[in-house]
Amino acid sequence: MAVTNDVEGQVALVTGASRGIGAATARAFGAAEASVALVARPADALAAVAADVERTR
């Protein structure tokens, strides 16, 4: 998934970010240089996605 708008410096709030579409969306916004706020359960899966987002920035 690619973010086509310029979101650098913007804040993206992604719910359901621990898996599936939410995780893919969070990674895409991170790669596009947005600040990403993640919300989801379970915490361990969310932490893994957060680490991925940080690595792609």
C-alpha cells in the first residue's frame, strides 16, 4: 500500500493497527514520513507493528 498524498509532518491515527489492514496502513504512513499514533489490542502485536513503523521511517 502506498500513501499518495504528502503526509510528511502530519499525524495519522490508525486504529486496529496490530494486524491486517490496520498494520499495513500504519506501515505505509510511517514510510511516508507521517507521525503515526497506533491503537489496538493485543499489546505485544501492537509493539511489533510499532517497531516496524519506526524501522521504515
